[in-house]
Amino acid sequence: MAVKLRHFVSISDLSSSEILKVLGVARKLKREVKTKKGNKKVLSGKTLVTIYEKPSLRTRISFEIGMTQLGGNSIYLAPTDIQMGTRESISDISIVTSSMADIIMARTFAHETVVELAKYSSVPVINGLTELEHPCQILADLLTIKETKKKLQGLTVAFVGDCNNNVVHSFALACALLKVNFRACAPKGYFMNKTILSRARDLATKSEIVEVKNPNDAVANADVVVTDTWVSMGRESEKKERLKIFNPFQVNLKLMGKANKNAIFMHCLPAYRGSEVTAEVIDGPQSVVFQEAENRLHAQKALMLTLLNLT
């Protein structure tokens, strides 16, 4: 019987039980690396092709090192290599690449680009980031929260900043699935995509997905405080205006003081100290940003094994 082809375009492409399974596999793989100095080479002979329209540090090194640790190979395609949608159609690129590769990861501007790659691909396609979602980052975030808090269900996550943001969208959907409360706090005009918000609320059965205008209200008694850059890639022309608008939404020690005493601070990086977060917070004892960054590696290894039906 043929195994059903699975893609990871949205965090909600996995069920709550599947997300928890991925996190469990990720923790096992991480322990192997830490205690046995390596993972079993279960991806020997397998090749990952990565397609990039946006620059990357964590996404690229985590996928490439992850494939190496599991015994596989990785091929990097830069924006100038294929000029996706210009030199060659997305559908043709997908068909050709998937005829040779075992799995594809794409980091693109438009979400529809990854959707189309998945539509025509004969192998699993992973969303490495689009303007709408960042599901791989959220797997790493959930792994980090699980490691530090020992649980997920019943916790409260507060995101403060630009909420029309791929991290926020994937976080809200994941929290809804996993019975985690999620608060999105932003200035007027910068709240979540309404379709994503509606879907998250539909998925939420034992948690609340809410939008809040006041940072103090958002962070009050939260277990996890999250932010991201105020000026995402492609919005550099808005930098001056955004810095002014978002200034009251900076995560600083005073704001962190509203959260639970043992709350953690998270940021997907790159971070701009003195803008969305102060150095005292991101480099302080509540920050888990570098643990979070490393967990991209382990979460994505677990994801690839899951999509390839090797867990």
C-alpha cells in the first residue's frame, strides 16, 4: 500500500498528536547528539534540495547540518540559481526537482510559491518561511518551551510587536492545536491576518486566541513572552515609520516584570537590541533565544524523518 505524500506548508498540516510526536523525536535526536556525539545515519542516500528567495542563517545551517547528521546530502539553490517564476515556472521546477530529490525545503516571499511547489511535487515539501507562516520556527519554539516548562497545555504565550507576522500566524495555529493560550499584542493596523486568526479560533477547543492592544495586559501572568523584528525583510522602506509606531511595544525589563516570575523570553532572531527588545532582556537570565535557535536543528531533523515516514 502506497504511503500518502505529506507536505509541511502550514503548522496546521500536522495534528496536535503529530506535533507532539515530532517534538518527542526531536528530543531523542538531540539527546543522541549530546550524549552519543551523533545520530544514526537513517537518511543515508537521501537528498534534500533547499530553494531560497530570502537570505538565511538558521534555516540554512540547521537543514544542511541536520541532513549531514542523519547521513544525507543537501543541495543549496540560491535566488540567482533558478530565478523561480521568472526563468522557469514554479510547477516545472517542482516537477523536475522532486523527480531527483527525496525532500524539498523552500524559503520564499510569497506563501503561494510554496503552495504551488507542494501541488506539483512528488516528494514532501517543507515551508522554510513565507510571508504568511514560519512553521519550522514554531516547531523549534515549542520544543524549547517543552524543555523549559516541561509541558505545553495550559500555558500562556504572549507575542508583543508586529502581529501581521509569519511567526505570530504559525504560533497562533500551533497554540490552538495544543491547548495553549495565545495573546497577540500590536498597535492598530498591525494585527494578525484575519483568515489565520479565524482558523486559529476554530481550532482552539480548550484555549483562548486573543488580540490585545495594551502590552501590559498581553504579558500579564504570561509564561512565555515573544517578539520579533519590527522591520521584516521586504519592509525596509517602512523602517522609520515602524520604529516610531512600535516603540511603546518594546520588550524591556519593566514589561517582563508583568509576566510570571519564571517566564521565558523568546525571539526567532535576528534581533535588534534597543528596538523590539532591550539587551537586558535578550541577554538576561529569562532569555532562551540561543537554545531556541539550536532547536531548529533538532526539530527539523525530526520533521524530515516524519515526512519521510522514518520515525
